[in-house]
Amino acid sequence: LPQLGPHLPPRLTQQPWRLLYCTGRDGFSLRTLYRRGGQRGCPTLLLIRDTEAQAFGAFLATTIRCSNGFYGTGETFLFSFSPGLKVFRWTGRNNFFVKGDVDLLMVGGGSGRFGLWLDGDLHHGGSHPCETFDNETLSRREEFCVQDLEVWGLA
């Protein structure tokens, strides 16, 4: 978390964060993640470690929730640690920030490709270059298996 500090919106840099959801404690379930997602409108940090020990994730300017369409703001970004921190910010080309339904969580999009996606049981996900963030693939492969997942929210 400290490495991401300089990349967060300035209003959040002095705020305390707390762990809202983690697979080790809460199990692997997107529905549970939505339930524990924090107060509506609260910024969220999604951290993932895959089975190849790659770490990556997303900063969302808002709560992770079920939605009919995409939501979020241009403060949203994707990041990876491989080996150093890389941050992929909004390009301004579209507003496909976050979309959640019962079987899929998507961050970033365009032309049918998602910057980061997770399935309903949070075991599988993927990452593709997308127009929203002009990102690299966050994991070593375009599809990955989740080892640990954490969601942090402002305390």
C-alpha cells in the first residue's frame, strides 16, 4: 500500500485504510465481496496476487458494487508490481471504469476487452490491454488464477 500513496488522489493520502474483504478470511465469492464492499461512494483498493506470485490490482474512486452499467470516475486506475510499480491511468477515450454483476467484475474496457476481470467465484480472472487505461496485461498471462484477493476501503 505505501508505494501506491503518491498515485492516489491528494485528498486520500492522509486517510487510514482498513481491510473490508479478503479471500483468506471471507472465502472466494464475488457476492460476499459486494456485501462487504464498504460504504457507498467510498474509494476502494483491489489487490490481487495470482498463483504465479504476480501482484496487481485497481484503485476505484468508488465502492465495488453490482451495477447495470459502468460506473466510476477518471480517478480510477490499474496497477501492477512486476517487479516495480507500474500505474495505468485513464486515457479519456471512454468511461468504462467499473461494472459488476453476479458472475463478473470488470475494470476498464473497450472493443470487448477488459483491463481486469474476475469471475463470480473469484478463482479466475484475466487482464488485457484496454482503451480505458491503455494498460499492459497486468498478470504474466492474459488469464490467471487468484491466490489471494483483498479489498481495502477508507476507514
